[in-house]
Amino acid sequence: MDNRAPSRLTRRSMLAGAAAVAAVAPVVVASTAGSTATAAAGRTRRVTIYAEALPGGMFGYGLAPGQATIPGPLLEIYEGDTLEIELVNSTSERLSIHPHGVNYDTNSDGSPLNNSFNQPGETRTYVWRTQTQYRTGSGFYMPGSAGYWHYHDHALGTDHGTVGIAKGLYGGLIVRKAGDLLPDRQHTIVFNEMTINNKVAPDTPMLEARHGERVEFVCIGHGNLPHTFHLHAHRWADTRTGMLRGDNDHSPVIDNKNLDPGSSFGFQVLAGEAVGPGAWMYHCHVQSHSDPMSGIFLVRNADGSMPAGAQESIDRFHGHNHGATLVNPTGDPTESTSVDPSVQPPAPATPPAPGAHSGH
Ligand SMILES: [Cu+2]
């Protein structure tokens, strides 16, 4: 077994007090490229999430009062874990939290159909369970829960949470398998109507990493439009992890992937691998979307300094016309509000710390 695993596992298990802080503070972790972790299968983890109103009619989830962000905290558990979410609804709207990819009872569904939501001001506990892969006979296996998933409101405004999603109530959920490689940095990218994380260029998130760091992207689609996620100068395998499993793994290697409403995927890259540091673009490759739906993946030099020319590229990005005024950025069909610029995006370097913590 990789002897680096225990310390990493310990860090990931010690989320009880750290989660709230980690959600808002960019965390630079020691390089762990190539490291693995062993799942503490079967743990029950608990987290409190606060749903709050944000300026401009927006909403967000956060790990502490006053710290709601769009997207909400990136939650991370292992196959076999159970996650108990205490959702505090600090708003005057009914809302909920509904996950993709995991197991839950009808009373944790988060849907009005199952009368499973928070009334205004109400606190409610949702329980998400996961499973590991198992053999079901004749050489077939039932898949486990591992994957890059997501969660969102399913009750604000309509029985499907249409308004909640349009206004920012969404986030990423990672379920790992034991032994998965762990990243140095994580970034959640949500294509929601004609926005990225409810922002339009040039106010879209600037994702940052240092040359050679292992960076994990969690990509989520929402709204009413088909999208394609493209990352410049990097590529990944179209597998659960974005990596190949040996010489005989002939999974397609891609740098562009469909990101339709409700779907999600994730992958890891080594920042600037074989291409070097620089200001690399990420964007929706539906051409009519790509002006407002673009952003920068800033790969700094390994020592953290700015690569030559990167600042100029960033300045050009901020200077040119992205056509954002041509669209209703929120995509909310019920009104014509624009995205409130006072709503801050999540920290540029989304910390690797999950929003879940062990429940012992
Ligand atoms: Cu698009």
C-alpha cells in the first residue's frame, strides 16, 4: 500500500471543524500528485448546509451562515459512506437539496412530489447513501456510486426547482472509489443557461493552478441549453476519472465533452503538462455561447509566479467584447434580470476539502 495514504486519509477525515473554513479560504496543499487514498468505507459523515438569499435575487448554499456561494460547496465522500445533510433554510422560500448519483429514500428526495423539502425557515435532514460495486452473477457487476455527480434545489419556484437552479442553488458532489488519485486543486464549473456559475465573461471564474499540479475539474450542466465543455491545451480520457488504466485501456481521449442539463462529469489533468504555464482558456464550444461562456485557466509557474505574457492575456480577456449584453444571462424565463455583479464567485482555487465530515 502506498505509505503516503494514511496521512492523506487522516486529513480528509478531519473535516469536522475544517469544512466551514476550507470552503471559503483558498487552500494550497502540498503536492500530492500521484498519491492515492484508501476509503474509510462505511463511515457516516455529517454536514450542515445553509441555504441563503444572496444579493440580486440570487440564492446559494454554504457551510456556514453568511458564506453561501454559487456554486455551493463541493461535497466529497467515498463509496460506502453515508452523508447526513442538515439543510438550514434561511430564506423565505421553500427549497431543498436533491442529489444525483447516490441512494436516498423518498423523504430525502428533495422533491415536492414526495413532500420532501424545507419550508421557509425550516431545518431538515437529508440522508444520502452510497454503494460499492458488486458482482451480480454471469460476469456482470452492478456499478457502485463512484462518480462526479451534483446536487441542486428541487423545490424553489416550481416542483422541479427551476427557479432555484436558475438562481444559483447547485453544487458538485464527488463519490470516490478507494485508491482514487487525489488532486491538489479542484474547480467546479457549472454551465447554467448562458452563464458559467451564473457569471458571464469576463466575470467568469479564473481557475488557477501551478505548473504540474494535479487539478480536478467538476463540470455540471443546468438550465435549458445544450453545452460543450472545452479546455485549451489539456486533454483527458473519457472515463470515470479522466485517466486510463493501462496500455490496453483504449477509452477515447478528449478535450471537449457534452455538458447538457442535469449531466455532470469530472476529470483530472496535470496543469500545463507538456505545454507549460500560461493563461489557457476554457469555454463552451457551442459557438453562439462561447463569448459569454468563457473563462481562464491560469497555470502559474511552479513557484507561483506569473508566466510571461499571462497578465497581458488576462487583460485582453477583460478588455474585449464578449457579447454578454446580447443575452439574458440568468436564462430565467420569468424575468429579465441580469446577473448581480456583487455576487461573488467561489474562491478561485476551490479547496480539496469536502464539505462533509466524519460523524464520530
Ligand atoms: Cu453552451
